[in-house]
Amino acid sequence: MPERKIVWILICTLISNSAYALIAPFLPLEFKEKGVSLEMIGLMFAIYSVAVILCSPLVGKTVALVGNTNMISLGIATMGLAFVLFGFIP
């Protein structure tokens, strides 16, 4: 049974990372079209990685309190909301 849980965690991770990977090639084109400088585009991508590094310890402690399944669901829901909100950027 634990192997099944691990497989689902890996599938969820794959899907969430794939969602980011799908929009990443198009974001610079979209930002450039809107007049955002190349430095700012690079900074936005760098901030994502820095946020992952800084938030990982906090998320690790929270997982112990909330549980794996709830934390994964919350993370995927948050990521989905962020992608939807990207569509409303003027």
C-alpha cells in the first residue's frame, strides 16, 4: 500500500511540474509583447526557484502537521489558481 501512495505523489509532482514547464516557454514571449524587459523576465523565473528553495523547509514541517494528501491537494489547487490568475494580467 505505501508504494501506491508514492506512485500517486510522483504522478502529482509530474503533473504540477509539467504545468509550469508548459507555460514557461511562452511566458517570455508574452511578457516581451507587453513591454517587460529581459532582465525582469529573468528575475521572475529566478524568483520562482528561490521561492521553492526558501519555502521547502516550511512546507516540510507543515506536511507533518497537515498530512501528505492534504498538502499535495493544497499545492496543486494553489498552482492552478496561479495559472488562472496569469490569464488576467493586463
